[in-house]
Amino acid sequence: MVSVYFAFYLLLIIIQRISEMKISKRNEKILIQKGALEFGRAHFKFIIMTHILFLISMAIEYFLKSDNIELKLYNIIFFGFVILFQILRFSIMKSLGIYRTMRIYRIPGGPLVKTGLYKYFRHPNYMIVILEIIIIPLVFNLYLTSIIFTLLNSIILTIRISEENKALNI
């Protein structure tokens, strides 16, 4: 039986991701008009595939489990962390402004963002992504999805951060 809570939760995550993609596309057009160069194009398709498979894996694991309906206190605490991560994500998007894209773009010689969490961390967005991949599935006890995609994400982010660091150094 599908929990209305799980269906709504998954739908909210999908809507959030699609909204972010639309913002990214808009910002990409602006950056390209300003002469931005793209970096790390080859690995981007793996990022997209991983995030799509992450959502599919959550649904499959949820449907294969028999104890889906009962939510416990720790599930609510995990959900609280998901909300916190979304607030931090919006803060990061605000700090980046037009520089917030899903792909890696850099205007040669352009300034680096040094506001918000970027005052303290070089890649705060990736810290949020790492934490989300771990916690989002745990709200519904989807431990296998959390473990598998944390490992996959760590491989992809190693490549991604290396590419982004190259871009930031031009």
C-alpha cells in the first residue's frame, strides 16, 4: 500500500528538483551571453542519471518494504533535517544568484562568490547534496538507497569538484 505521505514527499522532491533545473537553465543562458565557458560537460550526464535513479530507487525500495506506514520519532527528526537542508539550499542559491547552475560555468576573470555560506566553505552546495542523499531516504527507512547513492554520489562529486576547481582557477 502506498502511503500518501511517501507519495507527497517524493512529489515535493521532484518538484523542487525540476524548479531548480528551470532556474539553472535560465541562469545558463545569462552566463553564456556574458561569455561564460562550460567545464566538466562529460560527467554531467552521470550526475543527472544518478539523481533520477536515486528517486526511482527510493520508490522501488519503498514498495518492496513491508513496514512503510509506521513513522517513528527519528523519521520526523530526519524530515526536520531535510527542511533545514532546503533552507540552506535556498540560501546558497540566493548567494550565487545568476551563477547558480547545475552545469559548471565560469566567466573568465570574473569574481568568485564570497557571500553567505561561501564566506566559510568553498563548496557548500555539495555539502548539502551529500547530506540530502544520506538523509532524504532515511525519512522513510530506505537504508539501502541511502547507502548505495551515498557511495555513488561520492564518486561523482569527486570528479565534479575537481572540474569545478579547475573552472574557479581561470
